[in-house]
Amino acid sequence: MHSHEFKTRTSVEDIKRLRLITAIKTPYLPNGKFDLVAYDSLIQMQIANGVEGVVVGGTTGEGHLMSWDEHITLIAHTITCFGAILKVIGNTGRNSTREAIHAAEQGFAVGMHAALHINPYYGKTSMQGLLFHFESVLPIGPTIIYNVPSRTVQDIPPSVIYSIAENPNVAGVKECMGIDRIGEYVARGLTIWSGNDDECIDARWVSGKNGVISVASNLVPRLMQELMFKGANPSVCRKLSPLFDWLFSEPNPIGVNTALAQLGVIRPIFRLPYVPLPFEKRVSDVRLNRRKLQYQMKTIRHCLFNCAAGNNRQLFDNLVARNTGGFNCRPPLPTLKGAWNLDLWLEIRESSKDSRALAPSSANSIDYRRISTRPLSDYHPVADHHRTSTRPPTITDHHQTSTCPPIAIELPPDHRRTTASPPTALDFHILVDYRRTSAQPSSNHLPTAE
């Protein structure tokens, strides 16, 4: 028996009572490390809007892109800062049963309230193997079983769920197999959280399930809280439906990463293999947030005011108040070593009369050799907001001038190839401010992502 087996800070019944759990996003700094200031602000926004728990390092939180040292550090940080206010559920699911046991033991040792365990997603096994896998981790502490066949390519069938549900440490199941499966489990008395935001309304109020482990609540926690606690409000459902469609138009967490970056809640830095949504969808996100979800923006405004990632009120007001197709946003962040700096945001056409989003095809005419910017050593991400004598980097072609904050995308330091033109495979439209920190490349040497 493990020494901490019965020393967790909460009970299975406490976990079962949770209605709204956010699969929290993990923000990054330009050096690739966690942006804990932005992370804390994002969680504070969750707490302020009625979220009861967070999953740390799940699919949305990109735990699969972290080293275990990073992962357990983030769980411990979340517990230390917020464990007395909301429930912290650590994603400790692993392909290897031995590693899953080790992860769960360490997670509970630092104080997490429950573990989230997925079935082995690459080391596919038999149904008997699934039983043995879950039975090996369940004695360690309260556990939510996670069934998402779209990622694991193996369904955890009801027969396995019913068998392991007899263990008193099973708090419930995060189920992504639809309303019918949820209804079947609820009829058998199991606690179920929907893993699909677009199904959470029917699952909560039609099938009678417990709640949702939500991606969208990173963006709209107050609206998700209303849906979980105040009934199936048709008006809120209509407002959220286009947001759900947009968020999951590409595999999660691509959509929520892009949305949070465009709103300025997090820095626009992605760990590969994740990249932002393409230009056309970024444009539709701006229109969606302006036209469909304006009253929810007060929530995001609160988050921005408490986020020390280079944001200010004027930037947010430009997003909400301007009746144009584009919006102003902050200057670029320092470049990651061995990284592309690419445009994430909408290009802004500078005009004495208006600002509007450029057509995606306009990027085809950009002269990538004509890049004017000042050195990174001269850049300060916060002070530059209040500096009138300098400007963000400017990209100039023969037709227009556009001030565009870039995105830093992490690449291995040796990931290079020689090419005379920027890459097209990632579907970005403007290259800005590329430089290597170790050596200055010639004009014919640019990095690329295979």
C-alpha cells in the first residue's frame, strides 16, 4: 500500500459533485517555458466565473508535449496557488501502466485532488489488458476515466467501465462517445462528464449527466456556467453553437490556442506540432467574437486586466469596440531560439480613414526581402506600449504597409534547410522578423518546418 494512498485532499464524492471543469490551457513564454503569470490569470478568470475544477496537462493543456518534470511542476504550482479554491485534476494517464502508476503517485504526493486516466493510446491492448491497466492505478486515489476513441483509436466499452466502476476510487467517466452512451451510463448510476462541448447541453439536461469537462470554458466560462447550472438556455445555446464549430474545426487544442492568443489572454507562442488556425478562420474568429459574444467580453476583459503578458485596456477595447474587420494588437515578442517568427494575427491595412482585414491573397505579393525591424535587444514587451517614438516591425510591399505582431513557433535548433522562399506548408501568410540568435543567416537561408 502506498503511504499517500488515503491522504488525498478530497474525497471521491467531492469530485462527483463537480459540474463545470475546465481543461485548462498552458501558456508559454518566448523562451519556451511556462508563462505562469498568464496561466494564473486564466485560472483566476475561471474561478471568478464559477468553474469548480481544472484538468492540468490534459489534451488542451498539452501535457503530452511536456516532460514529466514540467508536468508535475505545473500540477504542484496549480495546487499550491489554487487548491484551496477549486479542484485540481492531474492528467496522469500514460501508455505504460508502470509510468501511469508513477505519475499518479507523484501527482497525489504534491496534492492533486483526482487523477484523469486515459486508456493506453499507442500501446493498444486487449479488454483484459485495459482492466488490468486501470485496476493498477485506481488504488492510488480518486480517478476519472477518460474515453476518447477519436484520439486513442480504442473505445473503452461499457463492459470494462462497469467492471472498474465497482472500485470505490472511480469518481466517474469523461465520455466522448455521444449522448446515447452517456444516457446508458447515467441509467446505471454512474457519474459522467461530457468531453464534447457541443454535446454538453443535451447531455446535461436531456441525458441527466453530471457536467462537462470543457475546452470552451477557457474562453467563455460564464456562459458555460450558466448552461451547467441554470438550465438549457436556448439563447445561450445559439450564441455558443458557432463558437463550438469554430473551436473544433481543427483538432483541439489548435482552436482554443488561436482564440486565446488573438484575444491577448496568452502570448502567441505554440509548441509544435500545434500551429495556429489558418488566416481565413482567424478572420472569422474576430467576427464571431464581435458579433456573437459581445456580452461575454466583460469576462475576458477581466482576465486581460489581470494578465501581465503585455496587454492593456486599449488593446482589448480596440478588439471589442472597432466596427471593422481588423483590430490592433501588441508588438511582437522576442524570438525563440531556432524558431520561425510568423504572423498569427490579421494584417492591418493602415489608412487615414479605417482599418480593415486584408484579403489572404494579399500576402502573395509581399517582398520577403524587404523586412525592416529593430533588434531584439531594443525591444521591451510592456514599455513599448507606452513608447511613442518607436513602432512595431513593419513589413512593406509595393502596395501597402502592415504592422503585424508575429508568432514564435518552437523548432529544434538544428531544424534547417536552405530555400530561397518562405515555406507554404503551414499556411501562414506573412513572414516577419526572422533571425537566428546564434548566427545571422544570409538572405538565401531560411528555416522551415517539414
